[in-house]
Amino acid sequence: MTMAKTEVDGWRAKVKKLREDLEAAGFKETLQLDDFDHFQGALHSLLHEYSQHGIAKLVAEHVEPHFDHIKSFERAIASAVQQLDSASYVWSASLAVMECTCRHVSYMKDTFEQLEKFYETFPKLDAYMKLFQDDYKLRYLLQRLYDIYSEFCLCTIRYMRKRTLVDQPANIATNLIHSKHRRKLSTILQNWTEAKAQFEEHIRYVLAAKIVTPKTFPAVPDRNIVTEMSAQGVRGMGKTQAALAYSRTYEDHYFYRFWIRADDPARLAESFTSIYNLLRIDEPRLLHSEAVKEKLETTDKTWLLVFDNIEEGTIEAVITLLPTRSMKQSAIIFTSQFEQHKHKIDADASLPLKSLDTEQSIELLRKCLGRETDNVDDEDQKVLEEVSDMLGGLPLAIAHIGAYISESKRNISYFRDFFEANWQKSAWSSPSLTETNERILDIVWQLALNELPPNARQLIDVMAYLNPDVIPEDWLEADIEEDPNWWSSEGSAKIELLYMGRSLSRRCLVDIEDNVYSIHRSLQLALRMALDHNPLTREMIFRHALRIVARASPGTNPLQIPNPKNWRQFEQSNPHALTMCQAFLQSDPPIEPSLQLAETLYYAGFHTWERWNYVTRDGTALLETAEKILDRLEYDIDGKLRADISCILSLLLDAVGLSNRTEAFERLRRVREIRKIQLKRSQRLGLCDNSEHLYYNSVNDFALSKLQHDDFHEAEKLFSECFDQYKRWGTEEEQPFEYAKYYHNMALVRMYQERYEEAIDLSKRGIEIKARHNGKDNSRYWWCQYDIACIMTQAGQLDAGLELHLEVLKNRQRICGALHGLTVQSIYSVGAMYHHLGQLEKAEEYLRDCVQKGRKIRWHDEALGRAKYHLSLLIRERTGQSEEASTLEREAVKMLENICSTYRQCPVYLTDTPDILTIFDWAQSCSEGRWTGRGLLRIVQAHYKVSSPAKIEIEETSRRLAPR
């Protein structure tokens, strides 16, 4: 970049002025900060000095999330000034503001919120300065932003210094200073907003000229860095269609193209695991997401990633998954209705998809109709204008209606009249923009759907109950072959589907690519609502959709043993089962239940359990719905399917903790009764079936529920009963799952009995069997390793326990993802271990991370409440009493009270326990984090040592548990 000497001198003069002003304000030492690391060190000292003022919380909420933005600002200035030390004054000014503010507690919150307004809206300045080095106006606008930010910092510092001089009860002087400062600050913020808008507008102009094609889609970049493109807008703006169009337009350019559904953190992690497998990466040292990033950053192939439908709860997870460079021209596209994502993902090319104006709408409509401007007379032009206005500038609606008119050969005035008539029927006063857009789309789809050929309408209605993103063509073909009469098929299923698909595609109702269909989510919802008005037709449609999903589902092992061979197939079918579950629950009037639907939902719920992915809550939703279906069908209360469902549901409920403990116990007790009835029936009839195996499964599961209540004596008897039967069935090699299960469960009993070495040996023996048969690259393997780490902790082997907990955390991040409940559980456990070892700073780091992530994933109250309470104790231990610690404690205690209100009996050995953290430990599931503390087990062991043999079973009292 070449800059005139006068421009460089101008920059240096500005920097010199800021330095002199900061020195005059008494911050000469602060000017010694020359990079981010020194800033962090100084900030840490500041946090320690003013810890009692609650500054740590304010920094964590308003400053830390935007460090990357400030770094970008610093690098941009360094590029412009050509002098690194000058750019570092960005850090000096920021720290000076924070230091001044800390001296006036009453102004801290307001000031930090103002700082955040600057930080969160910093554009991706350094990237723009590199991309457009010779753009004079861009450098001028950067100067303008720098001037305003400097003015804000100095304004705040001077105001705080004056507050020190007149820091007395309110008087005329303080009021004048305060009101004058507010006015000036308001002017600064207004100037910032205007300058930022000018900067962004110029960036859009430059991008349009140098990157974006005339078709509005970002062109393939001509440089060896990752180009990030963002499409944001409300429903109907065509975000997904824009991404699809780009992907198809440039499909020859990208060797790899990956489409990632980004509306759920767990599915994000699963997507990257799938990409890991597709790329055939073999890198066990790294998380799957990190291995994929490394592969994409180092491959000599081009690639395209599309993160579709980013939600507020997934934005942070998406950011952690992004590759930052590529060897060849590659790109990332984001789509979202969530407006704030543009502040967190600084895309190079932003496409804020807004309603088209009348002229743009008419132009798009003409293109969809295939009409040239020269061939449109005045009357047609008037109708085009009327229709364009009616459609509110929604690209999706315009494309649909244009495709419909072209396909149906209708006159456009027909649609105008149809729209007006239907709009009047549903008119309401002062609708919101979202409501208006939804009604426009409903009317457009109503017309497009009404005139579809019958079999094409059947096809799209069936799609309304399937996962909208990926509907394999061969699934649909199989259903046409199975029931050609219903589909009105007289020839090849493939040919029939081709004709139906073309009819839908030409009307822009579905997309078809690589033998996969997809349908817009909004259209899918509209179809289901329309079908609700015709229950008889809906029943037939739903039955066919169910048959498609049931055929794709591999089913489960009849002995309820996890089967990794089916997992890949379940990954395809489970999203469809979830869509069917949601549609069934939302139907009005209710869809008629069926045994096939209950079985299909049970299979999907079982898969959630066997993969140990319970925190997605998908499993409980699927199984609870399956159970409700059986109730509506008046299914046998002692039937096998009911017991199958209740068993797996109980195990998922028990994993949460105390709030579900009573229900899970009663369910498992009832499952055991049913299995016993079925076993006796089989023995009486001389049947050779699975009833014996399932009965002993239920005995084992009931023993686990006994352990949830710390009744390890009774659990030991039941586990031993099972083990005797396993030996009759065969050897470890013949019954690996049963033996591994026994060793793992009995290890917990030995831990209760203070036989720690035996407990660790048993656990390791069980894990060796799992590794031989299912490998180590799965969450169940590391779930068992987690329990060994907890046993080591109880045995006093703290260093070994910490080392293993760190290994489990690393592998859970790799397999499950950063925002999975099991990963967050391990983050807490590592923090607790560092606390045991007296490494308080590291402990606080992990516990803060745990609380932050726990909030994001809406972690269950038992776990999140404990993490908050533990963090409050740690803060007090490190810094003394603080507002942040008190807030965390109040929140945690309230959560504990809510949990305990569902469990009104407390073990007698805890009724006099003053330690709330110990009670929180007891509220966790036995194999899901209960044994990270060191107090609870000692209390249980002491209680049983003084109990007489007649009092083996746990004593309970109806005294209500209330934290003190």
C-alpha cells in the first residue's frame, strides 16, 4: 500500500495527540502497553485490585467477547499508520477508561455497556484494509472511527476525573457535569453510528465492484484466503436459496461442498463428525472439528462450507468451527434469521436480504415469467406493479408465483384477483412485518398447491412430515414401488418420481440436487396446517410418510444392546423421526396414533441412548411421545414394547439427576415387574425367546436405580444375581456387553465399600472389553473412563484423577463437540480437580467456562446450579466477598430449592449437612458427575459404618430438603 507522506503524518499527529492527552490525564504508565498480552496482564491486575466492585463480571460480559474485534481495530491502524507502537494506544485508551470507571462504582455498568457498543460493532477492519489497500476513502473512514473512539475514551476519562473532584452528595456542580457529559456522550455515539454506517456502505460498494457478481451472489474469490459470505433476513427472503444458487453456480470450482444445518449445537458437532468420516481423516490426537479444520486449511483442494439457519444458541459453536485459511480459493456461507449474527461473524461479503423495492420486484417477476421489458404493454405493466406490491418485495413469494404462472399458463391478472380475495378474508389490523410476510407466503403457496397434478400434490404433502433438508430420492421411489395404486403409478417408480419432482421443481416448491429433495421449512409448516383441515387425507399422507421413515430405520437390538453397525443408518433416519414426532404432537385435530409410529419413535429414542447423546433432549421427547401413543391405543400395560420404552426413558431420566430420580425409580421397578411376568409366561408356554435376557437387564437397571439412592448393599446383591446368570449364558467373549456392564457397575459398589483398588481394576477390565468390541472412538467408552477418574478422586489419587479427567475432556470435545452436555460436565470436573489440588486460578478458569457453556446449552438445573455455587465459593476463596459471588450463590440456591421440591424425602445422613455443595453433589446422577467432590462419599460411608445390619436399607425422612 502506498500512502502520501501527508496522510501518514496526519495519522501520526492523531496518535501523538491521543498519547499527550492520556499522559495529561495521569496515564503515562498505561501507555507502556504495547500489545494484547500486556493489556491482558494489566487488566488482570485491575480485576484483582477492584474485585470487590464486581468488575470481573462486567469485563466478562461486555469486554472479553469482543477482544478479537479490538485486535482487528489495532491491526487496521497499524496497517494505516505503518507503526505498531502507535496502534497499541488502542489498548492503552481502553484500559485507562476501565481504570477510571472502577473508581466510581455507580457508573461502572453504564460505562462498560457503552464500551461494548463500540467493541461489538467494530467491522472486520484489518481484513478490509488488507483486501483494499489502495482505497483512499476506506483509510479516511478508518481515521474517522479512530477519532471518535479516542474522543469517547478521553470524554469518559475527563468526566471521571471531575467526578473525583466533586464526589459529594448531588449538588448544582455535579448535576451540571453529569448532564454535560451525557449530552457530549450522546453526540459521540451518534457520530460513531453515522461513521460506522458510512464505512459499511463503502465496504458494500467496494465488494460489489470487486467481489460480488451482477447476480448478487459473491463470485469465486481470486485469492488464497477463505472468503466468508453472510445472508441474513426474515422468512421468505431467500437466504437458503441464495446459498444454494451460489453452490450450484460454482459447483465446478469447489472440490468439496458441505452443507451444514446450523440450528442445533449437537447436530453441528454430528455434521463435523460426518465430514471427518467423509474426508477419511485419521487423526486421533485432535477433536473431530479441529481435525476437519486442519484438513480444510491444509488440503490442496478447494472447498465450500454452508452453515444454514444459524440460531442465537448456535452462533458461538459455529465460530469455533470456522477454518481461517485455505491453500486454494475456498469459501464459507452463513444464513440466518438471527440479526445479531452479523456482529459476531465478520463476513467479507454481507448480504442483508431485505424486501425488494417495486422496481426490483417487477424485474425479478419479469425474469421468472420469461418476459422482456419491450414486450410488456401498459396494462401488463400496471398489473405487474400491482402484483409486485402485493407480494411485499419477498423474493421467495415472487419466485414461487412467477414459476406458477409460467407452469400453469395462467394470466398474471388471475393471481392478482386471487390474492386480493384471499387477503380480504384474513385481513387484520396493524399486522407485524413477520405476520404480513407469513400471510403473503400462505396465499402464494395456496394458489401454487391448488393446481398441482394429484400425484405431485401427494408427494409434496408426504414431504411435509419428513426432514425438510434431506429427503433421499430412493426412499420415495421405494414407497412408489410398494404402493403404485395410491401413487397412481402405471410404470417405473423412477420415471413417475421424475415427473412428479419436475412438476414441483418447476414451480420452485422443492429443490432437487444429487438425488436428494429439500423443501422450505415455511412451506412444510403451511402444508401441515392445510392438511389439519382435512383429517382423512392427512391420515393417508402421514401413514405413507411413516412407512418411508420406518423402512429407513434399522430397528434396534431386541436385547437392548447398543449396536454401532446401525449408527450410520440411524444418523440418516433419526432427523425424519424427530420431524414426525413434532408433527404428530402439533397436529390439530390430533393425528390418529399407530403401533408402527410408536415403534419408529422408540427406535429413534433408543439410538439417542445407545450413542449416549442424552443432552439433546431428543431421546426423552421421542420416547415420551411413543409412550403417549401406547396409552391412546390402550396397549397392554404388561406389553414388551411398553417395557422397552419405559426402560430406556428411565435411563435417560436418571442421567439428569434428582429432579427425575423418583420417576425413574418407579419406572424401573415397574419394568422389572413386567419383565418377570413375561418371563414366567414364556417358561409356562415353553417358549424360547428373549424374555430371560430382558428380565436380567431389568434387574441390572433396577440395581442402578438403587445406586442412585446410595443403596449399594441392595445393588450389590442384584448385580451379583445378574453376574451368576451371565456366566450361565457364556464367557466374556460370548457376552461382552453383559460382562463389561457388570464390571463397570460393580466398580461403583466397591467404591462405596472403600475397596478403591478393586474398583479401579474392575472398571479397567470392563473398559478393555468395550474397547475390543466397539473401539475407543465413541462417547460410551469415555463415559466409562470418566467414572474411573471419579473413583481415583475418591481414593485420594488426585493427580491421576486430574490427568484422566483432562484426557476425557479432550476426547469428549473431539467426539461430542464443545457445547455438548458431556463435554461441559468434564469441564466442571477438571475445575473441581484443580480446586482439590489448590490451583485456584485454573479452577476458576474452568468453572467460569463451565457456567458460560452450561447457560448456552440450557444445561439441567442440577448440573448448572452446582457449577454456579462452586464458582461462587471459589471466587470468595480467591478474592473475598463480592457481588458476583453473591449473585451466583442466590441463583444456585434457588435452583436447588426448585429441584428439591420434586423430591420431598432426604436421606437421613444428609439432613444435618451444612455443606450445600455436598447436597448439590448428591443431586447429580451416580454416573454423571456425583463423585467429583470428596465430602458426600465420606458421609455415606460413615452412615453405613454406624448402622446395624438390620438397618441396611437407606433410612429416609420426610423432612423437606432446604439449603441453608
